[in-house]
Amino acid sequence: MISYVFINLLISFWAMAINRWMSIPERLKFLFLMLAMVSWLIPFHLFRFNVEVGAVNETIYAVQSLAPYLETDEAVSLWMPTMIQVGLILMLFGALIFVTDVVKLIHKHRCLVKRGQISQYKNVWLVDDLVGACVTGFWQPKIWINTDLFHQAERVAVLAHERQHIQNGDVYWLLVIGFIHRILWFNPVVYFLNKKLRESIELRCDEACQKKFNNNSYQQQLAKIILAHQQPGSTALINEILHNNNFQIKRIQHLSKENIMTTFNQWQISLSFIFIALLSTVSLANQDKLDKAEAGDNEVVVEVAFEVTEQFSGLSETSSTKKQLIVQQDEWQEVQLDRYTVKLKVSVSQSDDDHFMIDTKILNRQNTTLYSPSIMTLSNQSAGIKISADTKNDPAFNLGFTILAE
């Protein structure tokens, strides 16, 4: 998880630095910001580059049959969610909000269709009570423009701007941006990237339109429109950034600047990206070291592998889990998998400190002990216990242990 946060912060700050301080075309800034936002969906902490090679002895005891060991039920432990589980719950809540945004957008589109009137231009519709103009529709995007604005001279700039949105596929970009923003709504960096991306969408359209008009006429028409019209807030999938007065001024000022990609800019971006890639590789290569559990006094680090095989309707189904635990010596620790729980207790051999006795108990959902095998092992040596099913309806278990030396 540390690598995930570290790498994404590097990419996000890199993209925001390019957006803030480099005078390059807005379409390139948009791509860098989009890369930073999408990267928050990539589980970098699950990547592994380090490979450890070594001779490992493995001892496996196959148990064909064990008499069930019964004991009184123990107190039920309180379930505490992990950080990943909390994150998934928050993301699910955000996904529901995103669905609400999509429903609102569809409703808005249908309302505009009912109130709108077709014009002489293709895919351009007139709406009396609409302020300014906008684009809606996923399959066949339509341009909606205020009726009074349509009959003004500035309609040429307005329609050019909205057509540029359609050409850039901004309806779909806003859908992706809105989805990531909603499911990661608790992430302040994603919140900031969402704002900058929505600004970038407008600025890159302005840049493209500026090139199509002569003598800065687009900038002049844009200034007149901004003074006469203010866009109200809308749904999250239509660019609500437009109602910000400060941003409207920024749009006009942005068109007065010359934004080109120079050779120096290319070197800056390339070298900074290589630097970030190197830092990310180092972070991933040391993932095990960063996440490795450190044992204290009277504690040992144990890698536990737990596998259950069951028969359902004649089909074999296998579930497994692997965890690294810090275990207090002579105290019980639990590992859960579906309907079963493994309790283990590690004890140091009195005759040899390098030998460990591992006592285990396999319990079902009713907290009844099914088996209680034990095994002796050495540090840094893999040891396993296999318990075969007595009948085809009984589960089979496979336990693996490795006690890691400091």
C-alpha cells in the first residue's frame, strides 16, 4: 500500500507541475493529467519485481485420517474491517453516486429533447430557457444553444466550441473523469485532478477554435459571450467548471499566450518521467522490505498457506490464502478462509532454539474443532500438513508453514 500511494503521488505531482509551469499545448497537459488520474486505479502495490532464489527444504506430512477433536465453543471475536475493506465500501458508495449522476444526465438530455427545437444546422437544437450552450448525448451527441444567443453574431464561436467538444469526445472523457472522481471521492488528490481536467477540457477546445479563426476573432467573441452569459452549475458529467467567473477570465488570458512544445520542454518531460520511473521501480523492488513484518521479543514471523478443497454437486472447488503473521510464542493466532479457521501456536523447542513446534486447530463455522495436528519444523524451512477427505463430502485441507529467521 505504501508503494501504491508513493507512486501515484509522484505521477500526480509530476502531471500537476507540468500543467502549472509549462507553456505547452493544452491537449498535452490534458493527457498528462488524465494519466495521473487513471493511475490511481492501478494497484501498484501488487506488482513484484524482486526474485529471491535459494534452496528451501520442504517437509510435508500427509494425514489420511484424524479423529475429530471436540471442545467447548469459544467467545465470538468482534469483526473489524481492514483498510482495504473500508476502501471498497467507500468506493461502492461513490459508484452509487456515479450511477445517480448518469441518471441525472439522461434525464437532462430527455428534458432538452422535449423542449428543444431543431435549427437549420445539423445536430444543433434551440432551447429558450437554456443559459449559454452545452452538449449532451452519448450515442448521438447534440448541441443545445440558447435561442437568443443563436441569433447573435457570436453563435459562430459558440457552435465551433461545442463542435470541438464533440470532435474531442469530451462527452466520454467527462464520463471517465466523473467515474474515477466518484469512486475515489475520498482522495483529495483525485478531487484536485478532477477540477484541473475539467478546466483543461475547456482550454484545449479554446486553443483548437483559436486556430480556426483569423485575427483573434474567437478570443474577442468569447469575451463578449462571457460578459453577457454566465453558465449555471449542472450535473457532474457536464462541465460545471464553466460557471466559475475566475476561470472564464483565465480562458481569455490563456488565448493571449503562445503555447508550443519546444525541444527543451521535451527534454524536461522525458527526464522527469525517467526519474519517476526509476523511483517507482525502486519502490516496487523494495515492496517486500517495506511491508515486511518485524518480530519483537518472544515473537516470530510465520508465513501461513491455507488451502481447502471441497466437493459441490460433483465438482471440486479449491480456496486458498497466504499470509505473513507476527505470532507471539505460545499464543494462538487465527487465519480464516471461507467457512473455516486455522488456529496456530508456535513454541520453541527446549532442546534446540532453531526448532519450532507448530500446534494447529482447524475449526468450522460453528467453531467446532475438526482436526488438531502438530508439526515440528526448522527456521527458514517449509513444512506442510495435508489432510485428505474421509469421504467425498468431507473437505480436504492443505497447510503450509515457514518460520522466517531474522
